[in-house]
Amino acid sequence: MFAETLKKVIDNVEGGIGSVIMGLDGIPVDSYVRQTDRVDINTIGMEFSFILTQVRKAAESLQVGPCEELSVKAERLLLVVRMLTPQYFIAVALAPEGNFGKCRYLMRLAAPRLVAQL
Amino acid sequence: MFAETLKKVIDNVEGGIGSVIMGLDGIPVDSYVRQTDRVDINTIGMEFSFILTQVRKAAESLQVGPCEELSVKAERLLLVVRMLTPQYFIAVALAPEGNFGKCRYLMRLAAPRLVAQL
């Protein structure tokens, strides 16, 4: 049920590779991958579930309110994460030259539909 | 010597609060703050030096090449980080409604000057 929404995000953004909905405990809810040969989206999600937990602690310590979005650009991967609830997030992997702005926009559009199903 | 370049970034971006150049060990090199009442830029940098170290480990583990940029949007703070060398980064704190795109652009412009002095 989530995969269809994830597919809409990935297939409509230039450079879209894959997306996962996951809990901060690293357990995936659902995922969709367009280019299976490039990355393991669940492994990426798991690595970043730990980092998001650390970011949440930092945000608490700095008293700047809850973390809403995170993005990381590495040499060969662009990762965009959006918190859906305090426990669940959506992560989208893009090629480094992918359309970051459109990705964030589509994730924001998709969020209410995803949240309603969580 | 760094502060002048940091000032140029912060003063030219809507919502700019402050900026710091810091090592991944959490030790600041130089900083500039426009709105002293809002945040402690060194404390923010320190919190994220730890997170950047974790992101670097994740990037290594995922074999996606070195981390180049990281951004975090919390309810009351937008933080944009750019690695300058494998050990040093620049972090810019913006108001959440600040101009993220312009901030990234100005950081990219400033990077060569900062790197040359590190």
C-alpha cells in the first residue's frame, strides 16, 4: 500500500533510485527500488535510522524542536529523509546529480498519504 | 581570517544566524554569529561534528564515497554543513524559513577560499 506512493515519488524525480519507509529502530515498513543494481535501500535506511536517532538527540539537546528533514550528499549518492511521525521516516536515494528540490517537493506532497496509513 | 568569509555568507543569506568552521573532533577554528541571542553556534557545531563522524562511517560502510554536504531541518533551525577537507567542515545555522538554496550556493563559493587557509 505504501509502495505505490513511493513509486510515484521515485519515478517522477530525475535520478530517483529507491525509497523506503522505516522505523527509527531500523525495521523497514515498505520500499520501492527503480534501479536494483545500484544500492540496497534497506541497508541505507538502516544506517540512517541510527543517524536520525542521533540527530533527534542533538535537536533535543539544542532545544530547536523536532527534526523534520535531513539530507546527505555523498560522492555517489544523495539521500533525502523526511520524518513522517516521531517514529517513522521516509528515505529517498537519488543519484548525486538527481533533482533534490523536486524530490523534497514530492516527498512533502506524499507525506499526508503515507502518514494516514502508518 | 576565516570570520570575514563566514560573515559574507551569513550576511548575504536571508535568515542567516551564524557559521562555524570546525574539526570533526568538535574543536572550532573560527566562527561568526549575526544574531547572538538565538543560538550558540559552537555548541551546534559540536553536536554535529559527532553526527558527521557517524555519517562518514555510514558512507564508508555503504561505499558511496565521502560525505560532501549534510543538512538538517528542525522546527526552529535549519543547519547546512559542507565538508571542506576530510577533517574540517563549515556549518551554517539559518532560521527555518531561511534561504536554503542561496546558503548552499554561497557556501560552495566560499569553500575554495576557506580550504586554502586550512
